[in-house]
Amino acid sequence: MRSVVVTSLGLVTFAAFLAPPAHAAPAGSAAEVKRPVAEGYGGAVATVDLDASKAALSVLRQGGNAMDAAVAGAAALGVTEPYSAGLAGGGFIVYYDARTRKVTTIDGRETAPRAMTSTAFEGIPFDEAVTSGLSVGVPGSVAQWDMALRRYGTMPLRQALRPAIEIAEKGFVVDQTFHDQTQQNAGRFADFTSTASLYLPGGQPPQVGSVFRNPDLARTYRELGIRGPAWLYGGALGREIVATVKKPPVRQGATRKVRTGLMEVSDLRAYRALERPPTKVTYKGLDVYGMAPPSSGGSTVGEALKILEALPKVGLHEYLEASRLAFADRNAYVGDPAYVDVPLDQLLSDGFAKERACLIGPRAMAHPPRPDRPTAPTPPARRLRRPRLRRRRRRGRRRPISW
């Protein structure tokens, strides 16, 4: 047994696998035809896209481990699922190493540029804010991939990117989801020269069943593999991103108001992925691990499970009500621990879960449910809670790193 990994990379991709046996089915065989249920042994991959799953499987067949395959799959999703994945985005990894029996997480979430303020979007319509350089965050995916491979993988980044490069060069078959997402954004895309050229050939979204190629992304992945993350975090690619953020390529004659962004090359140089301890709760004798803040996944799922465990019976109604309460608390208290003192221990405590469980009855609660302030447990003698939170917050700050 080598390792098992659960990843959240852009599209909440789940991957759990071991190194496959030498006689695994070859790529492109009938065994890889998409179907709802598959049986096998030696390893498994699951993503939202067949091409990305094949990319991850190809890495396993080359002798790569789970983390190698997870990064390869995430990079492939950047080609086939560009609306929610890619090297300019971010994500989280929750990783379990079966050899050491330890769980860790890697925070590769995008961050706001240093010049961003809490009032930067006030008074700006949502559509205008989204379609602008102002909404662009400092990308974290590449830093996360690099850290994951260096610490837990066996392959260099350039090798993990090869399957994605091949998909981008040769193309993939457009499905209904890709077509619909492009159609939904066609009005915005048409106002940007480079975006329209790629996603609206002939002025229309690619048709279902057609082959979509992205040679520029293939070249970008290839250069990234050769030059390394420094090419993005302060190098020529990073400077090109900053230039685009500050001057989006708006089509001449477009009437859309497109705001410029605040990102600087210094923001890219200062970015680093962070390895954080996971959240952990027990539910009916099982240990459940998740991603800690700034993700809200581990805290929200964990709180909901603790509430369910405090109830005398559990069904669909109880599950929905517990989830609503957990999301209400999530919206009130969870944020980036570099800037917010998240009461994580209290949110996941048995006592708080029992308090929240008391609100669940036979009828649905009023919507939306109100958050409740989690109370801090009695601190040990001569030890104050708030100073410990402040020390942890400082440790969680992102510091510059030399690539």
C-alpha cells in the first residue's frame, strides 16, 4: 500500500488510488469506457471528466503514486473543465499517507492582491465586478501542485503535466456541459478578443461532438514544466497575467464597462501554498478528516456530522436541518485564519453540536436559520484562549518563498 489521497482541485476532484499492477488495462481499452459502476483492483481514479480520469490513470500506469496522478488529473481538468479548474485558479488537497497513517492538507487557494480592500466591490453590480480585472485573485494551483509533488509525489511537475499537454494539443470531444457553459458566457466572451477567438470560433460556442483544441494552453503547460513555478510567480508568465489584469483585452467597440485589477508582480512573488493540519471529528466510531479554513468544507461537514450524532434518530429531514445550521454558522464565522479568528474547536465541539441539535424538531426551521455563537470551553489553568488563536493566526500567514 502506497498512499491514498482525497483532493479538492478546482472541481472537487476525488482521487483514491494505489499503484496499479503491471497487467492493468491499457489506455483506450474497452475497460475505460465511461459507465456508472466499475470494478477492479490495484488503483482507482474518479473525476468529473473521462479525459482527466484517463490522464490520472496513465500516470499510475507509469509507476506514479497517488499524488502524481492527482496533479496530472487536476492539470487535465484545466483543459477540459476550464470554467472551474486550471492553473490560474486554486484549490485544496486533503492527503492521507497509508504508510505513515497521517493526514495533512495543502492550501492552494487564491488570495486577494495586497492592494485589495474590504470595500473594493461596494456599489459595483455583480456582473460588472465579475467581468473585470478587479475580480482576479493571485493564482495558487501551480504552487500547490509543486509543493504536493515535491513532498509527496515521485514525478517532477513537467512529467505530471504531459497528459494535459496531449489533451490540449489533440483536443477533446465537446460535451453538453462544456457547450452550455460556453453558451451562458458567450455575451461576455464576445467582448474580449483572445477569449472570443478561443471559445467562440466563427462567433458561436463549439458544438456538442466537435473537437476542441487549446494549443496556447498546451504551450503554457510545456513551458511551465521546463521553467518551473518561478515562470508564473514573478517571471514572464506572471508579468503577462498582471498586464492582462491591468489592461483586459477588450474588443474595440464593446460597450461593456470592464474595470482594471489590482494585482502586482509582487503579489505573485509573495504567494506560497501552505501545509495545514486537517479538521477531524468522530462520527459513529469513524474518524472524519477535512480541509480546515480558509476552506469551509471540513468545519461545515464536521459540524453537521456532530449535530447528527447528537440526535436520537437520523433521516433525510434531520440531515437537511443539520446542514442548514452548519452552513449558517459557516457563513458567520469561517474565513481566512490569516485575518479572522475562526472558532474552529468550538464549532466542532460536542457541546456546541448538542446545543444546535436542540433546534431540530419534526418541522423545518424558519429560513434562513440564525447562526449561534459557539462558546469557548473552560481554558486550562493559567492559559488564555485568545493569545493561542493569535499565535496560530500568525503562523498561518502566507510568507514569500524563493522558487
